[in-house]
Amino acid sequence: MLDKIVQIVKATLNLSRLLRENYGVPYKSKEMPNTESEEVPNVESKEVLNAESEEVLNAESEEVLNAESEEVLNAVITTNEQHPNLTFLNERLLLTADAISLNIKTFGYEYARNLRKQLTIPSNLSPQKINLQSKACQQNDIESDWFFYWCQEMKISVAYHRKLWEFCYILQALYEYDLLTPGRKGLGFGCGEEPLPSILAAYDIAITATDLDPTASAAQGWIETKQNMSSLEKIFRPELCTKELFTKNVSLKYVDMNAIPAYLEGKYDFCWSACALEHLGSIKNGLLFIENSLKTLVPGGISIQTTEFNYLEEEETIDNNETVLFRKKDFEQIAKKLTAAGHQVVPLDFNIGSCVLDKFIDIPPYYSQVHDIPQEAHLKLLIDRFASTSFGIIIRKAM
């Protein structure tokens, strides 16, 4: 425990010194003489002076850092039993870390907000095929015409948010496979209150929207967070679809995704879920659902699933929990299995992007009074201690 405290203290003080050195605040000892007014006779002398000053600065900074470290450690270890003073840690280190985190979060949100305001969205948008892959959410997607188009169709403002990316990704995949045509049949899993059933019904597509039974959903907190569909009225979006088309095309079924009923098998041209399969209890259950979703399709039907992608870890992740995180190898495993069974898995692209917001990892709290527009920069986020983003996978069922 003490070793950990020492590491935290030294890391905090080193971070403090790093910020001072690199962002305009010199790290000086109180005894350092002020040489700002001294004249420098020539360039060579100036170079020597600068080198000597830097050497003195580094030496004295290290001295001060060591002194500060000792002072902090002395404050931490205050009991006769040499136990750490946890109250001190909470007040001086942990709370400071929280403040730093929230400051970084605020700057990230402000950057995304300004970036969004500078976007140029064409007025003559139309759908286009882009050879969509099974892929991770990226900033470049948010700034693409195909994304703009589906935001326009859903009457939602463009935002750097992975949930919005998931909806647009699913619609784009349906368009790529010519499935947005009247008379088609689609099956949605874990629909919650998402807009997809309404917009698909507007294309005169028959939609079976499913969700967990409200009793089970209430126990898991999905109703409280408006992520459960307790009635058809909850998912009707009058701005997207007429009441007549919605009533004609949308039906509601309560379905456990871990036990898809046989009566749904072999009926649909496509099926989808948006960030639902990571809530099935384990990675194994989530991968099994992807496989079983194909049973609901006609030959050649399309399954489109989006879920969590733990993109920084090869092995360590969250499993056997209410939310699990899939790794690269998990997607590769299910792709290999489905391909061996004769299905076509659209190639997997694990590139998470290289733009600024691809590197920005949002942190809790995800809703805060500090930010007047929630989740402005939410392409990547921290779940427990793992960086995650959305990943979409597309499978065509064997003919």
C-alpha cells in the first residue's frame, strides 16, 4: 500500500512539474536568482548562459521535487503504526485528480462543440453507397456526407456521439444492401426508445420491434433510463413517420435475446441491434446471440449488430457482468466461426481513427450540469478502467 502511495505522490508531483515546464509557468526554486535583467553580450555567451541556466534549473527543480515528495510523504504517514493517512489522500490527491479530469473533459467537450459548429453540411444530400465495412466508430465518419444524410433523415443534429453513429451505421448498411424498400421485413432486438422503428416504417417496411419484458427491464434499471420499450407509443416518432404507416408496419414483441423464440425464425430480410448484445451477461452470450440472430433471417438476409469494443486491450476486459466489452479477438472468433458455416462476414476494420476526438476518451460523469450540451465528445469513453467505442459488424446469411 505504501509503495502505491509513493508512486501516486511522485506521479502527481512529476505531472505538476511537467505542466509547469511545458505550458508557460517556469518551475523555480525560491532561491533562484533573477537573471532576466542581465545583459547578454553576444550570441555565444547567451548560449552558454542558457545551458548553465538550464542545468541549474534542472538541478534545483529536482531538489525541490525531492523536498516536496518528502514533505508530502511525511504528511501521508502520520500514525504511530505507520499507516497511511487516507483522509489526506482523499483530500489532497484524489480530489485533485478528479478536478484535473473534469477540466480535461470540459476542454474536450468545448473542442467538439466548436468543431461541430464549423461543419459544412451540404444542402443537396442524398444516400450513397460507400462499401461500408464491419468497423469501429471514427471521427471521420461523423464528418462524412453519408452520416450527415442519415442524421438529416432522422431529424437529429449532427453530433460527435457514438450512439448516433450506431443508428446511422445501421441505416447505411441497410441502404448498401438495398433493404430500404417497401415490402421488406425487419426485426429489431433491444430497441428501447430508439428512432429506427419509426424511420423504417416510413419506408413501408414491416418492423417487429422487440425488447426485454418490462418487469425484467425495471429490475435491471432500463425503464428508469428510458432504454426499454414498454409500449409502441414510446417509440412512435411523429416527425419521422405518419401514424398510419407506423400502425400498419410496426408490431411489438417482448423477447429475451438469450433465448430467441422459434416463431421468429426464417421470417426477416434483416435484423439489427444497437448496443444491446453487450448486456446479455457474458462475452460468450453476446457472440452466441450474433450467431443465433441469423436464424431469424431468410437465406441471404442481413444481420447488423453494434456493440462495445475494448480497443486498447488484447486480453484483459470486462466479462460475466451486466455490461461486457468485446475485444478484437472476440470479433475475429465469431467471424471465423460464421465464415466456416458458410455465412459472409463483411471484412473487419479495427482502425479507431487518428483524429483528435478519436484520441479523446470521455470519462464519467457522462451527464453533468457543468456541460450545457451533454456528451459533446463521446466517440470513445471509459467503462470502468477500459477505453471503449462502438463497433459494427455486418453478416449476410448463407443462401
